[in-house]
Amino acid sequence: MMNNAHPIRDYIVPGKRAHLVGIGGVSMCPLAEVLKGMGLEVQGSDMTESDTVQHLRSLGIPVSIGHSAENLGDCDFVVRTAAVHDGNPEIAGAIARKIPVYERAQAWGAIMRRYPNALCVAGTHGKTTTSSMCTHIFMAAEQDPTVMIGGTLPLLGAGYRVGQGDTIILESCEYCNSFLSFYPTVAVILNVEEDHLDFFKDLQDIQHSFRSFAELVPAAGAVVVNADNASAMESVAGLDRRLLTFGLDHPADCTAVNLREEDGFPAFDIVIRGKTYAHAALRVHGHHNVLNALAAAASAYVLGLPGSAVEAGLAAFTGAGRRFEFKGTWNGADIYDDYAHHPDELHALLSTCRELSQYKRLVVAFQPHTYSRTAKLFDRFVEELKLADVAIVAEIFAAREQNTLGISSADLCREIPGSVYCSTLDKTAAELRKVVRPGDLVLTVGAGDIYRAGEKLLEGDK
């Protein structure tokens, strides 16, 4: 974090020039649009050309390809993503010229303060789906929200939108305590589990971070928390804020009544503090998605939206990109892709898939994400992958890490009977081609680029 003399809000004013490093990224592109809409001069750089870069240029935002200190020009301040380090030539150039450098989360936090309603959805997992459900609900209520989520939402054709309403919906990540730069008026805590242990010391450290997040909510705001997640409840124990709990298996303010299956999907009444608020007919599977829907409904409730908007929004939601996303059919098998990369997510996903009676076998091609997560949660990954009839494990996706632990997906496979280790995505696709049979449900799973193995299968490696 740069030692800047002034808070970023002093720079987010009309006429100031912002330079965004990594401007083509999933949360930097909407940031650029929002800043431009607020009257700032916006420019940026990215490593590669992309549709996003072309879109920004069409809005009159200049984008340089490649990183160079010369790209800074006469900017007043710099915003960077977490992936951009001090050694980047633009960051080094800014430091040398004493141009203030801020983190992306700080920029979003400053922007958030301008919205009367800031709905921040946090949790170890489920953030993208719940943020997407909230977006559907607020769009159905014609609230014209500004949205920033971590996946592509078909409704938006992107992972964000820039609205003119008084609500901002933001997926809020705990990694590096990013969400502590935010100013939520409603903070949603879906679950609190061990993850990102390359940054956090242990579960207690993570709980402390989530409590600090909840404490950011003003007295007039609300914290929405999962009563079924003991760690989440421990995080907010004794919290001096308005609290609204949701859950299925434990007493909660917001719960599902008359839960049943209609046309293969969950349907239920949403009851809040003893009164029916809305009827939900979901178009996504799984116990975990019922909880996500309750979290979204509880958020809408505390922000004063009618139950009719919840009903319409949830009925129209068919999933976010890379969340049990149907990709196509190959050799009589259905190919799906999912972002799950934590054992809890894997359990929810694979348990739900095993309940889909139309399939003969569950074939899973899993790519672990980061060496530290794989090492810390090794035994749990082994147990969850045993739920598959056929488990293919691709090599670990490094992301931001170096393999200082000497761990490999081959280590997982040694503990999973019948599993197959694949060192590359090409080998993963080839193994799928060899084992997949008509009637199988095939899942490519992970937060890296495992989806490419499914695409190779469908495209015949063209």
C-alpha cells in the first residue's frame, strides 16, 4: 500500500486525470466507466488487446498496450489491481514522480460513499451467485443499480453495469482485507471458512477480518448473515449493528417454508420474521442456492424492495458464468463448467450433481487453484473428489504463487482411488475424450483455466 498524503476521495473529483494499470480487467473496466461518468479524465494500460479495451476506447478512454512509465503522461493519480506490484514500470514511475498510487478496492470504496445504498456481498464462497441474484432483483424492481461482480451475468452480458440509481451492488472479497476499504450500508456474510491462507494466519484471523467488515456498516445499515454457518455467526457475535439472519437448518429471521421441487428446481416461500415476503421458484439447483436466494431476499428486504421484485428477479436468474454453466453436449454427455475451488464449494457442487438422477455417472476434471490452498486443505480436497465416479485432476493453477511447497496434483491423485493425474490441459482433454460415455455429467471445475479442457473436448481440438 502506498504511503499517500491524501485519501483517494480527494482525487475522485471532476477534471482530475486517473491512470488505471490493468484497465482491461474485470473490475477495472467498470471502474474506468464510473470515473469517466463522474467527470474525471480517464486513461490506462493493459498487457493485451481485448474486447474490453476496444469498448473503453469507444467511450473515449485511451488505452496503451504494454506497461511503460511514459504511459502515465500528466495523470494526477494511479489506480492498480492487486496483480500489479511495485516493480511494474508504471508504478515505479509514479513513485519516482511522487504521483499517488491507490489500490482498486480503495477506489471502489471512495465511489461507494456516494451511493445511499451500498450492498456488499462477502463470504468464502457464493459471492458471485448471490450478487447476481441481487442484481436480478434490483433490476426487476427498476432500481437501475451499479453492479460489480466477479463473473459474467447473462442479464448484463458482462460482470458489471453502470447505473443511475441510488444502489451499488459489489462482490466483496476478503483476500488481503480488500473489503475493508469499502463503505457498506448492507453487509452480507454468506460464510466464513478457511481460505486464502497465504495471507491469513488461520480461521480466527479470517473471522476477525469479517467482523471488521461488518463493523463498517453504519448504525442505520444492516448486516445479513448466514445462521447455518457457525463461523459466520461467531464472527458477528455481540455485534452492535442491526442483524438479519437467514438459514434453513437453524432458527433464522429469513427462512424457506414449504420447500419442495417444481420442474426439477427448488420452490419455496420466503418467510421473514413470521410473515411471508415472497414466493421463490428457482432455476438453479442445490441447497446452497436456496441459501444464496435467501441471502439475496434478505438484502432486498432490508433495503425496502417489494416481495414481487424478489419473485421476478429470482425466477429470471439461471446462473452466472462459470457457475454450473452448461457448455454443450459431446458423445451423448452433458458438459458443464464451474468456478468451485474451495472444498466447501466442491462439496455443494458435487453433492447437488449426484442428486441429478438423469445422469449415469459424474465425471469431474478438477484443477486446484494455488499451491498454498491445495496444501492447507489437502485432505478435504481428497474427500470431496471421492464423490465423483471418475476424477481427473489437472496440475495446480499457480495464479499469483510460486511452488515453494513442492506440491502437485499428482499428490492428490495418489490418495483418490481410480483418479487420473494430467500435467497439461491438452492431456486433460484427451483423458476426457477417452473416458466420457453417453449419459455422463461432465464437470470441468476450478478457478483457473480448466474450462479450456471442456472447450477442447467440444471443439475437437480445432
